[in-house]
Amino acid sequence: MGRPVLHPTDFSKASNAAFARSIVEARQTKSELVILHVLAPIVPLAGATEGYLSPQLYEEMSTSARAAADKQLARLLARARTARVKARSLLAEGVAHEEIVRVAKRLRAGVIVVGTHGRTGVVQLVLGSVAARVAATAPCPVLTVRGRG
């Protein structure tokens, strides 16, 4: 059995293409597939209630985001199991590329299979690329899969 295949996902079309590839990688290497979603910290929108979130509202937003992510992860797990790949999911919170690299190190992942939106120019410069940041700092090979959308 090979080292785990780590598939970080944001549930986008780009991630969907990478998920399909991660299934292939896990099957070929007879490895466990670990599907990771990183929740961004909840920050109030500028100007919304003067930037203050009550603890109760924060908790409701956090619970809602976790529940939505858990539901999406469950769908991906079901698809992986249908494809006869051993899989599990992880939900983390923080800065996406930092958490992905941290989890890859902890798991001793053999490869990270991540989707990329294929943005270029100013959009890429402003938004940055989680995939590029992961590739620059990962402890293992990173396979980027260009998605549509």
C-alpha cells in the first residue's frame, strides 16, 4: 500500500477534475485517498454591523459552514467508495495553502492532487493561487489538474 493521496477541494469545477484524477492516483498506487476541505476563518464583511459579529451569530455561521462542507465531503466519499477506493475526509480551518501543506506533512502524503482554475494575469496576481503556493511549499509531489470553471 502506497502513501496517502491527498486531495484538497473547494468543491469547485476545478476541484472536481482533480478529484477524478485523485481516484485514479489512489487506485494505481493502492493508496488511501484523503479528501480535505479547508474552511476559511469567518470574518465580518466591511461595514456589516460595524465589523462586529456576536458570539451567537459567529457560532451559527461556523456551524452552517461546517454542515455544508460535511455534506459535500460525504458526497465525494461516496463517489470514491463507488470507485472502490479506500477514502476518508478531513475538515480543517485556516489559510488554505498552509493547512494543505500541514496535513500533507502529518499524513506523509505521497502526492497532493489539487485543481487549478487556470487563471492568469491580474486575476492570478491579485487572488494568488492556492495550487501554486502548495506546490512551492509541499513536502511531496503536487499534481495540478486544470479544471473548467
